[in-house]
Amino acid sequence: MSRSVPYRILLFAAVTLAAVVFLLPTFVRPAPTWWPWQQPVRLGLDLQGGTHLLYGVDIDQAVDTTLDRQMQDLERELRDAQIGASTLERDGRNIHLRLANVDKRSQVLDLLKDRF
């Protein structure tokens, strides 16, 4: 038998005893008054039961934000395609486009089909 084996057994016993001393107040409440360590181990939030998150979406605001973004994108695409729009307005959930040149209507329809 090697000399290190008894030391390993002694170290294992010491670590086990220390674990019992520190963890007993966590499992046995209240700990005996004569016990050397009285404070229980504080469990983290994940071990206490975790958290409960509830996400919600404001649908009306999400639709409004999407419409505003699409209106800006449409305005940019019309500018890039050099199609003049006299007005681009939003009315509730509708976007109204009034062209400066009615002859460009087919270009606008093609642009809307391709990009939107």
C-alpha cells in the first residue's frame, strides 16, 4: 500500500465532514443550537425556483411602427427609382400615395410588386 492512500482517505473524510458541517443547516431547519455553523446556504434564484417572465406585444404599436418603416422605405425606393411622388401620407393603417406624374403608375406598381 502506498503512503499517499491513507492521506487521500483522510483528505476525503475531512472534505466530507466539512461539507456536512456547512450544508446541514440548509437541510435541517432549524439547525441544532450546538451545531458550529448556523447559517444555511443561500440558494440562487435558479435553485429557488427560477423566474417567470411574461412578454407582451402591443399589437397596435407594432403595426404603427411597421407601417411607418414601410412608408419610409417606400419613399426611399421611389426616390432611388426617380419616381416623383407629390404626397405620401398615412391614414390609420393605410398608406396613400399620390403621384406627380400619372404616367409613372406602372413603374410604381412594378416597384411595389418587386420590393414590397
